[in-house]
Amino acid sequence: MSASMRELALAARAAAPAIAALSSAAKRAALLRMADELERQAPAILAANALDVDAATAAGRAAHLIDRLRLDPARLAAIAAGVRAVAGLPDPVGQVTREETRPNGIRVTRVRIPLGLIAMIYEARPNVTADAAALCFMAGNVVLLRGGSEAFNGNRAIAAALRDALRASGLPEAAITLIEDLRRESVLELLQLSDLVDLAIPRGGESLIRFVAEHARVPVIKHYQGVCHLYVDASADPELALRLLIDGKTTRPAVCNALETLLVHAAVAPTFLPAAIHALGERGVEVRGCERTRALSPAVAAATDADYAAEFLDLVIAVRVVDDLEQAIAHIRRYGSDHTEVIATRDDDAAETFVGALRSAVVMVNASSRFSDGGELGLGAEIGISTTRLHAYGPMGAEALTIERFVVRGAGQVRHPPVP
Amino acid sequence: MSASMRELALAARAAAPAIAALSSAAKRAALLRMADELERQAPAILAANALDVDAATAAGRAAHLIDRLRLDPARLAAIAAGVRAVAGLPDPVGQVTREETRPNGIRVTRVRIPLGLIAMIYEARPNVTADAAALCFMAGNVVLLRGGSEAFNGNRAIAAALRDALRASGLPEAAITLIEDLRRESVLELLQLSDLVDLAIPRGGESLIRFVAEHARVPVIKHYQGVCHLYVDASADPELALRLLIDGKTTRPAVCNALETLLVHAAVAPTFLPAAIHALGERGVEVRGCERTRALSPAVAAATDADYAAEFLDLVIAVRVVDDLEQAIAHIRRYGSDHTEVIATRDDDAAETFVGALRSAVVMVNASSRFSDGGELGLGAEIGISTTRLHAYGPMGAEALTIERFVVRGAGQVRHPPVP
């Protein structure tokens, strides 16, 4: 019989003070050892993953799902390299973010400490097991990993390697715990442990996120959709705008920072849109447009309201001609998902209006939506992208897995000094 | 018939972009106008509050509850002064917290933006209506205020004054909305609006917090208990320790940063404790102690396990003699509420061990627990104290009502440059 979620969480929490207290050097050494173990145990990990791939193939799963699931020597090497990269990140724990001496002489500092116990709930990408464990560990946290059942054998082999490295480093193995109970009830139980779990991070499709958000009594950082927009302003450099469009829509359409909607200022639509639609068509992108778009490119299909709200995650794009910047902003406010928006413009005022009027996590001026990624934005690594305007917003790195607390040093100051 | 919670939230959200876009100067001017209106409308506010006080008196409510409810000219002047103080705070919105140019030339900045729509759910303190509204407004947010039914008439008069000031400033009144539907169902409805409400902040007794946490589908920042500890180390200056004890326990026992438990190192217990217990007794504090405490002061009642976990909020203190620093830390980890802990010591190593081993929101070295307060710690004002290790931890000021997002400025960079 497998351990209950409460037992696993209690064991992880018992390990938390030791992990929180580690020096940066000790964490880095342990992470490098984890990377070494992943490489040393590659044959076992690849064999375990092959079982998962075989089962998924026998079950007739879609090719792109099997591709996400599959490990090979190169992908496993990349996972180990990712763990080494995390070891090279700045350690957020112990960072003093503010310091002030108050008029009464007490010295108030704000210092980053780990969040505590993080529950990662994810689908069938075995790399998340190592990525999330490494990032949580670098930020001084302990982690419960609940991966998808389809990736279970590979996940277990990866977790075993990570725990071997913990043990060899003299650290409690419970700091990185893979949940082996694959019943849905175990996730539900985990999400109720509000006295033990500091944060749940679901990572996967929208239905997983909604399931977690719906049932959680623990705090959740959510990442719903990436309905990312490119707005081509009247003053845009058309070549630059086309480059952003092609990069954002076609280089990896299945990811959340891919473009889903193109908005074009009416003044440049007649010159920009036909060429852009032609370029998209050449790359296999299906275009669905508004009436004004179709007047310019009659072969384009009509876009519905649902198309403007859609996260296609595919070679499909919705296009709309707008009267001006204000209409573009109104469109994004109505249909957007607060993930990433881009403006192509040579007009600084238009850029600042666009940035100021939208509350999306990432706003780009003349840069591709595909940069909306922890690595590209300089976080070193990312555990997810928050579209919740709380705690962290946008790509989350190690720092987002810590919290600032207050440390006060005095010389006996009291709030109400006794009357002599 | 009163408007539904969804209608009120939609109206508030419609006002959000205008408030988020305000300059610091415009926000300050509007806040000063709010303070003026509170003073100008003082007769109406005091008359409305008197209705609440009369009803509570007729209902036989406890004297301390009626005292919290009651406004008088001095208290109302203090509320107006609080709003003026918020107008003088640094504006967190637009602050650039980080700036980096990536190797590909894109400039990545992190900029504070408002959270959006905040729902304050609180009990019978009418001052919260003005305090919370002012702080949310300064941070560029719109707010739905759901105060306790007992304070309703006073809250409505205060909200009317604040909205008059908004209107006179040319701003949408929906930015500060008092919910007039006092049924419990309206709170439940509000807590389900996950597409509209960015954050709920319950402020009041533990049962209110648990009710909100239990039913919320929107993010909640929780403040449960303040079971604050003072640990008197072997090396403590006894006079300093006694001063912290008296200030922490007796100056305002009903607040969350009051001390609830005293831990004393065994080496100094024989000299420190009898005098400390005598001083507490002189001030009317009931002491409940462990066996070793009672061996030193036989008149002391025996402490139970429940006493060590209790937030007395009264002139009662639990006392325990511990073998050493480690036992003090273990005690606080077991019984503490992660709010505020204090060490009295002359040993820097002991202080650092104490700070490092505990994950409480505020840790004090030789300073009173009563400084665990937004004003005292330099935040200028506070909307609450978070004991959840997410988003904000400890006293929350205006900055905690904002979030950092990414703004990227480029010159047409793409992630996958086309092969020439």
C-alpha cells in the first residue's frame, strides 16, 4: 500500500528546514551531483521511459503526445544540462532586498526565504520531473512531484537518480518526492493539505489547470491560456512586423507564447495584410479574418467570435483590421488572456500607450512574442508562466519560488516605552 | 433590489483601466480630496455610525466590540489623517524593479502594475472602509468593500464621502464600491468570481478568514493567528528581555502582534523568570507555565498543550523553560503561526541561528514583537498581515497590492531568425 499524501507531505516538510538552511555552495554541489546521476543512470532512465512510450503507442496515443513523452540520449543530456544550468543560477535565498533603519533605531531588512513545500502537478513530459525538482531545490524548497501516469516509469527512474544524489550529498531524500499513487483521488487529497503545502503549480493543458484550481484548498499559481496578439501599428516598419509575425506564429505554434491573433491598423492594412497573408499561407498557416481582411484577401475564411478567443496552438491565426490603437487595445482587453502582447511600431507614444493600457504579464515593443520565456527574459530557467496577477506574473524562475520576509535587529526598542 | 455581485464587479472592472493609468499626482490629489470629504461630511458619518452603535448596544454586544465600532470626531479625524498619509506614500505603480539588456539586444524591464480588482471582506471596524479604499486606490486598484453588517450605516456614509471625492475628481465612482447586500450569500457569490476578482483579503477573526479561505475560488491572502513568541536566550540582557516582555504582552494584548508565549533558556530561568512573572502579575497578566516554571514560581497555573497553541488575545501568557536554543526553535516550529518571533540575546550566533531556523514572516532580534506592523516597519500603511508564504508575507503595504510584469523593448528581434 502506498503512503498517503499527508504522510508524504509530512515527510517532505520534515526535510524542509535542512534544505532551507543549505548554503548556495552546498545546493550547487548537490545539483551537479544530480546532473551526474542522471547521466550515470541514463540506461535505466531510457529503458523505463521506453516502457512508457511503448504503452502509449499501444494505446494509440497521438504522435505529438508520444513525442513529448519520449526521451533519447540527446534529450536526457539536455535535461542534465538543464540541472547544471540551474546550479549556475544566482541563489535567491538570503538575498536582502531592502534595508532601512527606522527613526527609533531598529534596522528593518527584507530577506528572501524559500516558500516551503511545493506541489508540482503536471502531465506527460518527463523533463518536468528534473527541471522542477532542480529549480525548487535551488530556491531552498522541498517538492512533491505528481506527474502524469503515462510518464510514470521514466519519472520514477529520474526521481530515483535525483534522490540518489541527495543521499550521496548527505541530504534527506524526502526533499524530492515523486508521488507514485496515480489515482485522481491522490491529487484531490494533495490539494486539500492547506496546513502542509505552501503552493501548488499545475503545469499542462487547460483542463488540468482548471481541475487543480477548482479543487485546491492550497494556494495555486495558474497558467491558463496564451492568446497572444501582435498589433501592427500605422507607423510600423512592415518588414519588422512581418518578421515578428512569422516568428511568433510559425516557429513553434503549439507553445503558449505563439501568436494567435494579428491586429492591423486600417491605414496599413491594404499594403501590409495581403503580403502577410501570402507569407503565412506559404508556411501552411490557415488565416481566418474579419470582413475588412477578406475584402483585401478574398480567399481568407471568415473569423468568428470564438476564433478571436481561441488559443489555436496550431498553424491557424485570426486576423482583424482595427481603426486605430484604441480599438486594438479594446480588442485585446476583451479577448486576451493576459499572457503576452506585441506592438510593432515606430511611434514611441503609441508604444507607451499600448504598454500602459494593457495589463498582460509580458508586453513587447518590436520584439517577438516567442521571447516570453524564462530563459529568454533572463531568469535562467522557468518553472511555469503565471497568468494570475498574484505573487508572480509571467515567466517564473527561482526567485518566484521564494518570498520576502522581515528581519528586524534592535537594541531593546519597545513600542510603548514605560513612563519613567 | 440590489445589484448582483457580478454586476458590481463588472462595473468596478470597467473602472480599473482609468484608475491604473492615473499619474501619482492625480492619485494624490484625489486622496487628499477624499480626506477633505471625510472631514466635511463628518456630521453625517458620525450620525450614521451612531445608529450602528445604538443597534449594537441594544443587541447587548460586548463592550470591546462596541468600542471597535464607535467613531467619534477624534477617530474620524485620524481616519482622514490616515488617508492623507497614504497620499504621501511612494507610488508603487510604474516602478522599474529590474532592467537588463539581453545578449540579443532586447531590453527587459520589470515594472509594477496594479493587481486589478481587490475584494476586502472585513468585520465591524468602520476605519477599514477608508484605510483599505485609500491603499488600494494609491496602488492603482479598484476595490469592492464588504464590511460587517453591524458597521453598515457608518461604512455607507464613509464610502459616500469617498465616492463624492472620486466624482469631484472626474473619476469613476465604481472604483470604490461598498457592497450593500449584507447576506452571507453575497460573500459566497463574490468569492466565486474568479474571472473578475484578482484578490480577496479577509480581515477579521479567524472564523471569517476560514470561511473565506474555504469558499473562495479567487486568490486569497490569509492572516490567521499571531501566536508570537519571545525567547530569552542564556546570554540575554535581563532588563532588555523584561522590557520586550512587558511591551509585547501588556501594551495591547488584543492585537495579533502581542506576545502569547515566553520561552526561557534553563540557564537564566532561575534568575529571570521569578522577576518576570512578578512583573507580569503586577500588570494583571495570568501566567500558565510548564513544570520547571512552576518549580520556580509555585503560584503559576499549569500550562496545557492547548495553551502553547493559543492566541489568547488577552492578558494571559504561556511560559516554558527550554534546555537550549534548539529546543526553543523546535517549540516555535511546532506551536507557532509563522507571524512574529523575538529573540533576546547578546550572542550574535544565537541570533543568526534563530533567524535562519524560523520561517516566520517577521523575526526580531532584541526588539519588541509590537513592531510587527506596516507603519512601524516603514511601509507607511498596511492593508493586512499575510501569514501565507505567497505574494506577500508579513505586513502588506501599497507595494503588496501591485505585481511586477515584464516589458520588453526591441528592434525587431525574433527567436528563430530566418535562414538567409
